[in-house]
Amino acid sequence: MGNPVNPHKNRNPYDSDEDLLSWEDEAGAIIRDVKKHVKQIFVSECLPSNSFEIYINIETLESSKYCIRSSGSGFQIAGDGYDNKSIYEGVRQCEDEPEIFETPYSLLSAISPLYNNSFAQELQSKLQNL
């Protein structure tokens, strides 16, 4: 997995600590929520975080690697592979509307059938323990 998050690495000097920490907190919550349902998930240490966006690297249970952009608009695939935002940059240059998911869960459901299975199995297990 990735290294612990350093909120001051690769940051925009004009962002306040409060803005940056709220994105770091958001990313941490996402990571805690889905880490059981993916092979790896961690905040990118190469792509800068700022008060508008943060990049999260994910390896699905199918062994596909993605870089996910999280912003106020939602979640979108930025690129194939870790620390890659070529898809996001290409879409911005073409002015096409990128596919944006409201939640990280809906994004993962779209790209990883095994995420859906893992999530359903965990939910079933919790319901059986009630």
C-alpha cells in the first residue's frame, strides 16, 4: 500500500491547510470504506492535491490499476495505472463531458464486478450476524 499521507507534499502554496486537510480526510474515509474490496488503495504521492481535487490510486480485485480524481464534482477515472491522469487531461482538452460518479462506490461498481461481489458478501455476513 501507499505511504502515509503527507498533507504538505505536492501541494499548491495558495491552498489553506484547512482546505487541504479536508480533502485528505475525505480520501482517508474513502480508503477506510473500500480497502477490503480492492487490492490496493492510496493517495497519489506524485500528483498534487489542492483545495479542488485529490488523486487516489486503486488496484481492483481484477488487478486493474486506476488513478481516480476526486473533486467537488464527484469521482472520475483520471487514468489507467497509478499516478496517471492522461484520460482526465485528454477529456479536458477535447471538451467532452467526462463520466463523473457521485460516489466512489458507484465508480467501483462500474469498473469492478468483483467489488460488487465482495461488498455483497460482506453485507450478507453482517446481516447474518444480527
